[in-house]
Amino acid sequence: MLNLSWRESGGPQVSPPTRRGFGSRLIEHASRDVNGKIRLDFAPEGLVCSITAALEAIETRPQTAV
């Protein structure tokens, strides 16, 4: 399993968004590509994003040119 955790701190106070923006949609789309699960926690002291995916899903995913 791949467990990725992104924690932001030291910035302005955070509150849950009123709409899903480009960044949230991009993260959700990328995690779906590898059958991953995503959790966004909008804690007042900073955003915490956790992504979990099976390594097999990442290794067998077809590669595409960017």
C-alpha cells in the first residue's frame, strides 16, 4: 500500500470550502486512476490530505505521455 499524507500549517485559518475547486477535483481524479481513497480534512490550523492506494494499481496502470 502507498500512504501519502500532506499536512499544511503556519498559514491562515482554514475552513471547509463552499465548492469543489480545480485542485480538489484534480486530486480526486488522480486517486481514482489508481483505485485510491482520498480524505481531505479542513482543520482550522491547516489542510490535511491523505491518499491511500494499492501499489499493484499504480504499477499496472498504463503509462501515458504528458
